Amino acid sequence: MKRKAIFKLVMVVIFLMTWAIMPGSVVSAQDVLKYSCSNQVFSAFEMEKIKAFTEATGIKVDVHTASSGSSMYRLINGYSDIASIARKLYRRHADYGYKETPFCKDPIGVIAKAGCRVDNVSEKELQDIFSGDITNWKELGGADLSITIIVPGKDTAANKNFRRQVMKHKEIKFDFMTYESIMAIEAVKYFPCGSISFISGGATIHHKAIKTIKVNGYSPKDKSYPYYQTFYYVTKGEPAGHVKKFIDFTFSKKGAEIIKKNGMLPVSR
């Protein structure tokens, strides 16, 4: 089979797997918080934190995972009480009374298969990979493998953050684009050796089949790592009730422990 045909088959499998593990809706009740959560945020640490929050407060969370843009859409249209996004709130939304609360700094991890045999790249080399100037891992001292570039969807926060911070808005030349940001992990994992992508550093910790490549000698676990994105909660006006309890729990000692355990940095209020 040709490479594109193989990729389409892989992506169908990934989509079905992702759909199968997405959290379902909790039966409606008075003590339920409706939450629209960024895919990156959920995969990085929210599944664990939501469980701990419910155990501590008795408040159930009906969580719907989507892109940052879709999460905001659901909040604006009354489908949720709170949203999380992996980018800053647009000014037009702030003008209409929406409030952002930054709560976590997450490294943008560059991920690949171990078979590429490259552990570190410079910032310039990383830019050259994603601009199409470097096309084989052997050019970086690795295996003689063509580099297959997989990127999260162009409207995802992961894509926008990477283009702004790493590429300095230079065009990315990619082979395949995933519909949702978090699918990039599964694509790299199941696609043949040679693939590379980028995603939330916190989301990569639990995937042993892929490796995170250092940039300028720094791993996403290092304080001097150059690329970070900030996660935000968004509410209509000042948080109150269950929403405030949910946000307060994130800033609690337990919430901070969960964030740190997953390789990210809590943000102080």
C-alpha cells in the first residue's frame, strides 16, 4: 500500500480508539459541573484531577473534550459552565465579559519514534525539519529514514502555539494533519518509523512507544526548555459556585501535585 493509504487507515483506527476512550456524559443532576475541556488539557492531567476533585467535593463533572475553539464555542452557547483552552482568550471574548484564569505552563513536546535515533536538535534544525529543508534523519546524525511530518489541525492551539514560538510564523510543510491535536501522539505511535510531531508535553508522559526530543540540549522537564504554552480556564464573569470550587481545587496543594507529577508547572494566582 502507498504511504498515504496506510496513513488514512491508521488515522481511522486512531479516531475510533480516541472516540472510544472519550469521557461520556454524566447523568444530569443538581451537583454536576458541565465542563468543556481542551483535548491537550484533558490528556495532560485533567482526567486525574477531575477524579480527585469529585472525590474531595462530591461534585460530579460532565466533561466534553474538544479543541480550544470548540470548548469556547460550547461555553458561549451555554453548553458548559466552564471551559479550558491552551491559548490566550481572544480580546473580543474578554470584551463580552469572559474571564481567563491561567493555571498551568505546559512544555510543547517534540515527539518521534525511537527508531529515528536522534535525541537532540537545535532550534534551527527543528525549524528546518518543519519547513521541509531537512528531510531525512541521517542529516541529523540519525537513521537513514525519511522524515514524515505530522501536525495537529491548523486551528488547534497546539498548531498555533508551535507556529508562533518555534517557527516564528514561518510556513510548516507537513505530510499529514490530524483532526484533533491529541491524535498526533497516536499517529506518531502507529505510523511507520520516521514520523515527527509536537503536542502537550504533559500528554506525552504516559506514551512509552514514542520519545521526546531535546531542543538545544534541554528536555521538556528542564526549566530552561524554550517552548511553553499556557493553559487557561475560561468563565462567563467571575467564577462562582461549583465553577469556583473547581478552579480553587486546581490551585490547591493536591491540584499542584497532580500538575507537577505530569511534568508541568503550576501557575500562581
